[in-house]
Amino acid sequence: MDDKIILICAVGRSGSTTLELILNTIPNSNICGENNGAINHLLEFYKSIKYTHNMVQNEFKDFSSEEKKNLSKIFGKGKKPAWFNTFEFDEIKKSIQNTIITMFKKKDSTKVWGFKEIRYDGKLELLKEFRELFPQTKVVLNVRENQQKQANSSWFKKDPNALQKIQNQTRNIVEFNKANKDFCFLNTLERMYSKRHMENLFAFLDCSQHYDEDKIKTILMNTRES
């Protein structure tokens, strides 16, 4: 698959919806909104299935491929079948990939797709699981420089611990970016108003030819974050 896949990983109230709109100015794109962490659950499943597959291979390494799927033969040779499984890992992996493609590639002409999410709960490493499934994936990490204003906006203002939560999430994202610059780009709400920064973002996504300053200006004028 030669599609471009873009994930927006963000702290809440950091302008990620605005960024979603901006990235959807790319022709033949479908960058979706949040999915309540559904993809994260799927990635957790993938991670567990990988672990299970490795355990099966290790536990029954002295058995042939067919014997590994035969409970009687395993038990008959005195081996405890605690990790006995009959699934084909490659088939499960393909099924997970197809589920994700079905969610976000709405038609054959869609060549740029992905989604945004704010619900990582300290599990940013799941982005690496996604990259195993789709190695071409690029991640835009989105935070906000004015954290005090962020903490006083929308649902955050009802949480007395909002600022601390925002600071922790932002720190985690910044650190993740430092360690994974080969596929991550750090963006902020404030920098979206910088032409040079946005040109750099589109270049990172290999979409320089689709940078449209006028469209981006219109979006920014109509979606100012409180």
C-alpha cells in the first residue's frame, strides 16, 4: 500500500481539530476525528496477540507446525498446554490491518488517511505498534504553548488538576517526539499561525505540493481556540 497515513496525537484543547481541518485540505484525504480510543484498544489486542504468538512458538518449539495445533499430541508428549492456540498470527495481523483500513480509507481514491486522538493515557508507545502495521505512518504530535489558557478552556476548567494533567501529557509527548523524530513532528497551536512552520509540516508529510496558504488562513480565522 502506497497510501500516506497520518495520525494526530494530541493533548485535549491544543488545536487538534483545527489541525485535522488543515490536513484535510490535502487532495484525496480523509483525516478523521477521535474514536474514543478504539484504535488504541485494537493496538493493545495486537500487542497481546504478538505476545501470545511468541509464547506459543517458544513453548512448543520442539513440535512441528501441525503438532502445535493438535492438543492430543501436545498433551500426549507430556507438555502442559497452557499456551495452546490454533490461530494463524499473519491472518490475525491482516485482519487488524483491514479493520483499520475499513475505518479510514473511505474509497479507493482516498490516498491520505488517518485520525486524531487525545486518549493515550500514558501509552504513546502504542504508536509504534501502529507503525508495525503500517510502516509508512507519520505522526503529528500536537500540544499547546499557553497551558494556562488551555487549562481554563472547555471541560478542563471544571477540573482543579487540569494544569498538572496538561503539563504531564505535554511533557510525555515532547519526550516521545525527541526519541522518535524519524516519524514524528511536534506541532503547537501557536505555531499553526506560522507559514514557515506549516510549510515544514507539509514537507515532513511529503505533501509540500499541497500546501495551500489561503485555505489554511481561512481555517485558522474560523477556528480560533479559546
